[in-house]
Amino acid sequence: MSESKLTMVQALAQTLDQALERDPDVFLMGEDIIDPVGGAFGITKGLSAKYGRERIRETPISEQAIIGAGIGAAMAGAKPICEVMIADFYAVCLDQVANHAAKLRYMSGGRTTVPMVIRGMLSGGLNFAAQHSQAVESWMIHVPGLKVAMPSNPADAKGILTTAIDDPDPVVIFEPVALYSVRGLCPDGEHRVPLGKAHIAREGTDVTVIAYGTQVPLALAAADQLATEGISVEVIDLRWLQPWDEQTVLESVQKTTRAVVAHQAVRRGGFGAEIAAVIQENLWGTLRSPVLRVAGANTPVPFATELEQRHFPTVDSIIDAVRRTNT
Amino acid sequence: MIDSQTRLGIYERMYRIFRTDTEMRGLIMAGKVSVIYYSARGQESIPSAVSALLTTEDTITTTYRGMHDTIAKGAPLNEVIAEIIGRSGGTSRGKGGIMHLNDPRCGVMATSGIVGGAVPIANGLALRAQMTNSDAVTVTYFGDGASNIGAVHEAMNMAAVWNLPVLFICQNNEYGEYTPRMESMKVEQISIRASAYGMPGVTVDGNDPDAVYAAAETAVARARAGEGPTFIEAKTYRLMGHVFGVDTMEYMPREEREAAVAADPVPAYRARLLEDGQISDSELAEVEAKVDQEVAEAIEFALASPIPDPSDLYTDVYAEVVPA
């Protein structure tokens, strides 16, 4: 298939356009998504002009109502894609997501289902301060019934979104805004990333770094640096967080015997703890070091740039962790 | 006046709900089943009247105290009762209980245990009907307590802005759990909140099925004609308090309760139908005998229904079955 070099914004815009064209049941709901602005980050620019304002549906600032409308429409046969403008706002509508969308299939004994997609933007590292900067994937992973994903590059952004749109369950996708303008090769046509499938972004033999979102490019940069020191790092980009690719991760750590998990989200109770637990449960006798975590500080995100930079992991954080697996 | 067949149908629904509830309470008091049970005794009129205007294409959402709404909409009694007692023959195969009754075949799409939680979902059901050019409507039932929660306000505003075919039916039974309504809100009439969002609102005697029918008829016609949502406050009373068997109802004044019992809407409607002369006592008795039989068979079915298989813990979390 032919590819083009696109930013994640362009890849997402293209994916939405292709899905809207292909499937009349797909429609969008979110704040400020119509033309001329086309969304807080411009991803939906041009779509309401092309598909109309019924299918590209601007909403009031009402996250509970937005998600609830998505749930009901999905139950009735639509394929809504809702937007939560900043992931921190999930706290406003967590009832709808966690108590309803996630559970209606179960509570109904399988008789009603909620095939909806919710896209939320992770805006950390961009000076937006404490209430606009959180990475909240662990909230979602912790709720059985939700599927969760986080792309690190344009092709995966497209592939995950396309797969999610056709998935019969509610899928929560986190898009890292810090990666929105990074270019990457992206297939031009319909492209999918199978549910639960990770990607080995770089092969290596000495240590496995399991990462997702913004930490993937950081892990790759760390791997480049460590290669000059003779340390061979295997980088796995999880892509899907629930379900996640335990098999690929365990096979890798079986091979390397050392593991580091890197995520932007706060360390305490973060998804890294779950991954580390699964690794050590399965590879106790094989591991030659405890599984280490690189993560956000256990603090709210501060405003001042100098402080904010100290909250989030850096390339050096990952390099340091890899070195510590060898001590 | 509403035609007699419609009124007989309303009475039949009321009687069905009343008999089912009476039997359920009997089972619990006799110790034959041990489940948390939210009785809707006293509130039968509302969904019985509204359902006379709805087809299986129309959808509803309701609340934990919503078995009457589900039964009135046409969900099979045997499956409803089996679900209430947690058996595999239930509407949710025993995995939902009374707080999560559903029957998509007859449009009962979601029951929420979160107060007000299903009201935003009703908007989505209505939106799909609107977007597919269907004239189906959605009725969302909720209580006076729910009318204070944020999700309901968001939903009302959105429904008005998008002109959705929704009926917001507030079953005002004057209590939110153990708290009297007027200790939780300043306004005497809940329906005035409708105008705050730009939709018509009306308060009716929710224990007068004919009055409920009249208000709902107007609202359903509006919705089907694409004229948008309506708020109906239907005033009623919970004859059995909050959680049946647990609630001593000491916070509900005795005179108030006694008056409500004396004004029991089920025998009251029966008496009125006879008084109005179009329906005979024997017609009513025939309906009652039929429903008595239906309820007895449904109870038998439910009690004989097996408890869910242990493996069912893991089914329906996702479309795919996942291991532990």
C-alpha cells in the first residue's frame, strides 16, 4: 500500500474522513469540532463542511451529556466517535464512561452493547498546568469493559482509530498532543492495528524497554545513546493498553532478562506497576533485575516550565533506569 | 375521553405491575428469596399510561426503582422476575439484577443504578432516531432526587438544543432515598426547570392514569413531529419506602403514608373505570384473572430458573470472552 509522510494530526484527520466516507453510521460529537475551527487541535477541520453538522456535531460543554449521547446512539446502532478535549476532563464524565459505557454489555447479559470510540487528548508537557496535563489511562485500564489504546506515531494513530471504530466495545484512545506535529510514514488507505498487538520498535538483546505514547520516541533516543555504550535495548511500543500484548512483552523479557517500563503518567498506581507485576509473576526465576519504572512524578503537573520539565520523564530518565537494571 | 380499550390496557398494565410487586414482596417476606428489592408500589399509573402511546420501536431508560417501567413497556414477566432474583433465565442472565433490567426487544434499553445516569443515554437513543429519520421517541424515567443531579441538567439542555424526541418523565414520589424532596430543592414544582432549558414542562397527578396519558399524548405527538423534548413531572408516592423490608419509613409522616394508601391508584382506577360505565366488572375481572395466571407462571419460571454458571462471571465483559 502507498504511504505518505504525515503528522499525527493529518493522519487522524484522514482517518476520520475515510471512516465517515466509508460508514454512514459513523458520526462525531465534541466541543468546538465544526468548521471553521475544526477542533481545539484542528483535527476535524473541513469535516463539517464536507459531511454536515448532523454528523459532525458540535456540543455544549457537557461531557456527561456528550458521552451519554454517544452511549445511547451506539446502543441504537450508530458508531459515534466522541471527543474529550483534554483527558483530564474524563473526570467530569467518568460515571458515563466507567459505570455505563463499560458495563452495559455485562449488566444486560450481553443484550445491549456500546460500540463507541472516545478520543481524549493528553496535553502534558505543554505548559497547560495541573488540570490540563494528566495522563489518565490507568483510570480506564482499571475498569473492566473498556478497551484502551495510545498511539505514538501517525500510522498507529490511524491504525488504532480505524480498528477502534469497528470494535464492538467502547474504546478509549489517548492521543499525546506533544506528538501531534511529529511526522511519520502512514499508509494512505484503510489501515488497522489489530486489537492488543504491540510493535517491537527496535530489536535488542540486553534489556527490554516497554513504552507507549510520548515515551516511545524517548526510549528510542535512549536506545541510540546506549548503543554507543554497547548496551542493546529492545523497545516495545505497546500501542494497546487494554488488552495489552503480554505475549510479546514476556517473550522479549524472557530473552533479555531485564525490563524497564516507561510511561508519562504518574508513577504511583500507574499502568507500569501492572506490567511489572505481570512480568515478575511470569519470569521470576529469569529476571536478573527488578522491573524498573520510569514515570511522571507523584505530583500534580506544575505550571512553570522549569518545574514541569522535572515532573515528566526524559531520555536521561530512561537511560538511567536501563543502567540501573545492570547494577 | 380516552377510548375504553386504551384505558383497559392501562389498567391491565397497572394490575400486572401491582400483582408482580405484591408477589415479589411476598417471596421476600416468606424468606423464599433474599435480594435487595426496590418496590414501585404506588407508582404504577405513570408507565402504564405512557406505554399506551409507545410501540416496541420506542425506547425507554429507567432507574433502579424502575421494574414497573420495564413491565409496562412489555418485558416478559418471567424473565423480569428471574432477573430480580438473580437467575440465569433473567433478562440479564442474572448479571444485572433489579437495578439493571433491560429488554431491547421491547425497547427497554438501559436501567441505571446511578441516580440520573441513564438520562444522558436517552438523548443518544433519541438522537439515533432523529438521525435515521425515524419517528421513534425515547422516554427517560427518573425521580425527583435525580432531577438535582448534574447529568440530568446537561441532558435536558442538550435535548433542547438538538430538538431531540425525548420525554423527560420525572416520577416525583417526594423522597430521594431517606430525604424528603423539599429538603433537597427550593422549587415547589420541578417542571418549572424545563423552561430554564427551553422546553415545555408540565406537572400532572401521576396517580391519575388519564391525566398522565393526556400529558404524554401531547409530548409524544410533539416528539414524533420533530418538535423536540418535553418535561413531565408526574406526582406520585412510594408506598413501600426505599429498600423494601429494610426501610421502616419512620422519616415519612404517618398521616402522609396513610393518605397515600387510602388513595391507592390501582383500586382507584378500577373504581373509576366502572363508574365511567364503558367497562364492566366482568371485563376487569377477566383481565385480572389472566394477569394472576401470568404472574403465577412467571414466578414459577423464575424460582425454577437455575443460578448462573460460574463461567458466566467472565462472559460479556467484552465481545470476546476473556480469561481471568
